[in-house]
Amino acid sequence: MKPSIVCIGELLIDFICRDVDSDLIDGENFEKKAGGAPANVCASASKLGGEVAFIGKVGNDSFGKFLERTLIEVGVNAKMLYFDRIMPTTLAFVSLKNDGERDFIFNRGADENLSFSEIDLKEINETKIFHFGSATALLGGKLKDTYYTLMDYAKSKGAFISFDPNWRDALFGDRREEFVAESKRCLAISDFAKVSDEEARIISGNENLENALDELHKIGVKTIAVTLGKEGTLLSVNGEKTIVESVKVKSIDSTGAGDAFVGAILYKLSKEEDPKRVMLDAAKASEIVGFANKVGAITCTKYGAIAALPTLKELENF
């Protein structure tokens, strides 16, 4: 069956230091986890019952095979996960200090080497929802060109385009202006965007959150969801703003909650005949965001990203 949702971007290995209050100089114990925001979104929508495919590239190595297996185990179509014969799988190493500071090393590999010509367009010619989640795509490499070419392809097909800029200070550092410019380019042709309050302020250049959203609407995106954690979600549909309340839970690990939220929205939209029309209806969009808030909240009650994502049955029993 052809996928109704397609996500493109990075799929990588996160090595998480389990030594308490340690940096990467002293850390010795690391846990291997499947990572990458677009892949988490894929897994979220798939575990809820969506027909989802992932487009990306990993190394032709043991880590790449592990990541392929991880996608398949949660029901994601991995036919367009490609294996690079030269570059290894992308790796990230991270440790957390008690003061909240994060020590981070990023070894970029095969994810940046995906060319548009490699993508089997026959697999996605009926896809109605495309999600572009970027922590690495906007950094450069072949993936960046592929990202924009696929956006244009999706636009030409009249598909629904979702975008999450995934700002990472540890990745972009002093390249903030480049991040802002590239994000604006994506927002200009997106139907929906999920941003954090920090991302909204960075991209718009406006510290007032509501004014920041007005600036983002001027770029072109019609519907914006700002995730605010336990405070809920600020939803803005063509400038009409409302807070959609979150679900109160005891949070254990918020890793992947934002991706779970996006995956839940895309899953709901995949069941609609006209996703664009639905997300321009403030009442219907609020209902979908409320569902997504619940999925994100449940994700926070378990450890890990993909492992914590709920199925539809778990959601109904919550």
C-alpha cells in the first residue's frame, strides 16, 4: 500500500551518556538509541496506525542496519531508506550535567548524502502529506538540495506540507542567520508548522510570542502550533490564536514529545479527505491539536523516544 504520509530527513544514532553529571571527557557508559526528529515523527504516526514512509540515508554498516530494523519494527515503510557505500551512519554523542548544560558531539555522515535522483517517485506519487523535519537538512550537503526539490515536488502535487525547523544551537552555533533564512524559505510554502517558542522568536526576530506568530504568517504559513510543554499548545490559524490545554502527567522523559505531537497531527490529517481545509478550520485544528497534546503527554511518561510513543489502543486506555 502506498504511504499517505512521508517524512524526509535524518535518521541517526544517539549515544546517550548514562553517567550522572558527567561530560563527554569523563563519560564512559553510553546507551545506543535510534534518533532523528523526522524518524521519530514517522514512528509516532505509524504506531498510531498511519501508513507512513521514511526517506533518508544511513551508512552501509551495522548502525544503518539497526536503524532500518527499528523503523520496520514500528511499521514504517523503509523502502526509501538508502545505504551509502562511502559515508558511515551519522552519530550524535550527548551527556547532561546537573546544571542543565549539555555536552554534545555530532559526527555527520551518510544522512547528508541523499540525492533527489535516488528517491523512487513512484512510491510517493499518491502521498498527500509530506513532513520536512530538519535538524540536519538545513546544514547543507546533498540532503539540503533534495529537501527543497522534494518540497517543490510536493507542492506541485497539491500535497499538504508540514515543517518543523528543529533549531539546535549545538549544530548551528554562529550560523543563526543562515538557519533563519532557510527556515523562512520552508515556511513560505508550508501549510503547517510546529515550532517552539524559542524558534518562533529566532525566526521572526520578535520577542513577543504572539507578534512573532503574526510575522511567521506573513511569510506564508497558514497554521502554526507552538508547543509550550505543560502549558499546552498555542495554535494560530491565520492569526486567530487559542491555547489548547495539555494533559497533566508526571513527566519522566520529554525526549521526542514534540515529534510525537507532530506525528499525531499528521496521523489525524491522513484520515481526512482534504487536510489543508481541515487545518484552516480553527475548531477542527484545535480538536486535532488536543489529540496530539495527549500523545505528546503520554510520551513523557516513559523513557526513550520511539519506545515511549503510544499506540492508538494505549491512547484510548490512558
